[in-house]
Amino acid sequence: MGRHPYANESYFAAKPVIDSGGQFIGDVHHQQDERTSLARTFMSGEGEGQHILSVILSYNVRPGRDEKWYEASLRN
């Protein structure tokens, strides 16, 4: 998966709607998106007053990803 080339621009375009009561549902990958404003806000805790909910999904919630798949991905 690659980085969204306009991640910051997209987030800031939606921010006025979010700030006025809208909802943003996004996907932040620490290793890939740590330079985006959304990821920095989320990971730094700056958004605590913004009702940010973190949901961490395990690798095995996706069909076809089992312990064997996980071990192979660690090797690669």
C-alpha cells in the first residue's frame, strides 16, 4: 500500500465539516502515514478533545491471514 499523495490536502479540506459536528472515518498506518497531519494528530494525542476513537485490528481478521501468513510476512 502506498501513501495517499494528497492526504494532508484531503484532511484539511474536510476539517471544517468535521469541526462543525461532522464525522471522519479514516485509516492511519503508523509506518506509512506518520508524516500526514491526521496521523501526527492521532499519534501525538493532540486530538484527545476531538473524540478520536482508536480501533486496532489484528492481522487475522482478514480472511486468508493466519499464523502461517503472519510468520511469512515477518520474514519478508
